[in-house]
Amino acid sequence: MAGWVLRGVAAVFLLLAAALPAGALESFQKSSLSIETASGGRYRFDIELAETMAQQAQGLMFRESMAADAGMLFIYDSVRPASFWMKNTLIPLDMLFIGPDGRIVNIHERAVPQSLDSVNSAGPVKAILELNGGMSARLGIRPGDRVRHETFGTK
């Protein structure tokens, strides 16, 4: 049943993304978050929030660049397995899959621009943070590190 639900949700995102004309882009609320690493680092990012299905279907598509301290946080209304792809995404991204407690479950580094391959969470997540490709390795961000944002009851 869970696999069917995941495929159903993925199919809705695929249909929305395929139908999205480049001229009808979504707008996003702004926020900030920080990531605390096990080694004691604390890194702040200015982010955009992808909360609606339309915003999540668009994500960072069509963008040619992103500031080094920027990202996008995809927030789900319930905890669930997640699957992403890079269709129409022009920049490499790190995808940080985050559990409901703000802990990073897994990281997919340097997702390939325009790829149709699925990038999956290693378990149920509350949110996904997309950062510039290579940022996780550069800052030493790893699974188990904590993301601080109001989505996870922390700031």
C-alpha cells in the first residue's frame, strides 16, 4: 500500500511538473534555517519554502544559479517517503532528506541537472532541503546532523 501511495504522489508531481509552462512560475515565501553538524559547525541558509503541490512540483526548475547561502525547503503536511527528480533543473543540487525531528535522514549529493532518475529518501521524512551541489561535502554536513527551523519545532 505504501508503495502505491508513493507512486501516486510521485505521479501527481510528475503531471504537475510536465504541465508547468515556463511563464507561469510560482512564487515562494522566504525564511531562514541553520544546520548544526556533529563536528560543532553551525551554518545559516536563506531559503524559499515550497509548501503547496504546485510549488513543490516547480521547485528550483528553470533557475540558472543560486546564491551559496541559499536553498529551498520542501515541507510536507505529513511524514512520508519522498522521491525527487531533476527535470528542468539546470543546476546540480544536494538533497537533504529531513525527519520530523529535524535530523537529516540521508543526503543525495550533486544530483545531475535535467536527470529523470529518481532520488529517494531512505525513509519517511517531513521535509527536503535543496542546496547547491557539493555544499554538504564542503561544510561537512552528514546524516544525523540537525536542521533548525520552525517546521521542526526549533529555530
